[in-house]
Amino acid sequence: MNTDPIAITLAVLGILIGGVLKGATGAGAPIVAVPMLAVVFDVPTAVTIFTVPNLLSNIWQAWAYRGARLPWGFTARFAIAGLVGAGLGTVILARLLPNTLLLLVAVVVFLYVGFRLVKPDWALAYARALPLAAPIGFLGGILQGAVGVSAPISVTFLNALKLERAVFISTIAVFFTAMSLSQLPLQIQYGLMTWNRFALGLGTLALIVAAMPLGAYLARRISRDVFDKCILGLLLIIAVRLVISAL
């Protein structure tokens, strides 16, 4: 664990920003919080800690927005494939070297930022997205299990459907819940989830929940374009820091 007060402060700030992002958009907390936690701890610890808030916050959002999700034919394919992929990703998490995982997280963040900058208006029709739901969900699940961040695939995919906010939140919450249900027992089996990490996960959840109302407020007051650019700028800084830590 990195005991540098600056690193710890940045990790807490990253969690809070992740909570703001989740409150504003219903997703995105891991893309900010997990890399920041990885700076203080390591990737396996960061991913394991974040499984707890990911599971509990998304169960709540899936229930709160239960009337707005996409048809079950799409949602079930997406979520079940994510569950299977997250199981495979957790096995990868337990076996890869720490520095390799740090670099992998950095690469995933760079790819996400790059795609968002190059293809900000990429759109996908529902009829074309339906057969892609399972393979995209599976790949997103692998990323979630291995590095704790599925957004480069899962969030980008759903964003391309140009869904209403409530529909997006409901669908992605079911997806994240399914992946967490797969991750948790495997993390326990591999010795990744300990009581200490579980407690840190609950503390992380408290910070996210505390920050979510601010995100909901900002979503009503700040343009989506400005908000996205601020988050992308932050992610670039995080990714560079991860590369420096790994080398």
C-alpha cells in the first residue's frame, strides 16, 4: 500500500468524482475510481474493493429504474454474457503480475479516452445492437473482472444507442450487478476478497453515495459536453500516472 498522503487524498478524490459521475450518468464510477485506487494499492486490491460498491449501488439503481430498461431480450443477453466474462476476467486478475495489470488498466483508459475523442457522435441502431449484446457484454465482463473497468466497451456500446438517461441507467445497472455477482464468489475463492478489503469497499460505497446527489445536480446544470471533457482530461492524467507507477 502507498502511504503517501497525496496519493491517498487523490484516491479519495477519485472515488468522490466517480460518485459524481455515477450520479450524473448512472455509470462511469469505476473508470475514475479503480485507477486511482490502483495508485494507492495495486490492481487486484483496487478491483476487489470496488466490487462491493459496484454490486450494492447498482442493485439499488437497477431497482429504482426498473420500469425504464431496454427489452429483456437485449438486457438478459448483455447481462448474462457480462456475468460469464467477469468470471473469466477474475481468473486473469488472480494470475497476472501487478505491473502488467497496472499497464493494462492504463491502456484500457487510454483506449476509452481515444475512442470518445475520435468518435464522440458514434451511433448504433437497436436492430444492429441486439445481436452484438452478448459478445460486447462478454468482452466488457472480461475487462471488468480483470481490471475493474468495462466502460471502454460496455458504456461506449450503450452510449451509441443514444438512450434516454433512465433507460441507460437501468440497463447498465443490471449489467454491472450481474458482473459483480460473478466476481464476488471468485474473488473469495482466490483469496482476493478479505474482510479488510470488504470494509474498504463499504467505505468506498459511502463516499460514492455521498457524491451521487452532486452528480445529479450537475447533470441538470452543466452541459454534457463540458462534463465529458472534464472527465476525459482527468482520465488522461490518471492513465499517465499508472504508466509511471508500473515502469
